[in-house]
Amino acid sequence: MTKRSIEMYERTIARKIDSGEMKISADENELNWQSLRDEDEREESEFREIFGLFAKKDLDGLRERLSEIERETRLGRRLGAKAVDEKFEILFLLRKLGASVSEEEEQWLRENERDSDRDFIAIVDN
């Protein structure tokens, strides 16, 4: 498991606890570990997909993925923290590829950068 996967896993657990979907207790049987592993695998797959588009320098594919994320967020199909992470990654990658990024998107990047994003930025910059 990569550092990124571990961070995504931790965020997944935190979201589930915050939403009431998961409860912490002394009895570990209450935790649905398979559900967490499945979600972790989906998130890792989505991350690989985004990075694959970046590797192919597929600006249209990245923009399309960004539109999907924004649409799913508006429809309530995607949790806020996950959507923020993916949107940040895509906008950063678009900017890294030299694509035009609107002033609004630049502002969004500045407002939503977190400490965990610095690791992502360091990986992409190397």
C-alpha cells in the first residue's frame, strides 16, 4: 500500500465515521472491513485512471473527468472530501501539462490545497 493509498483509506474511514455509516467500538466485528477495502480499491483505480490520462497528456480526458466529478457532486453522488481531492488532482495535473486553467479554477486550487496535497505535488513534480 502506498502512502497515498493509506491517506485515502484514512479519509474513507473518517468520512464513514462522520456520516454515521461506521461506528467505532471495542468490538471490531462492527466494522465492515470488506466495504472499506472495496472503496479503497475503487479510489485507487480512479487515481490510476486520472494519472493514466496525465501520462498520456490527455487534456480532453482530464477535463471530461473533472466535469463528471463536478456533476456527481452536484447530484450528491460523490462525497465532498473525495470530490475535492480528485478535483484538486485534476486541476493541478491540467496546469502541470500547460492547459489553460481559469482564474476561478486557480483560486479554487489555492483555497483547497491541504498539507496532504503537498505530497501529491511533490510526486508529480519529480
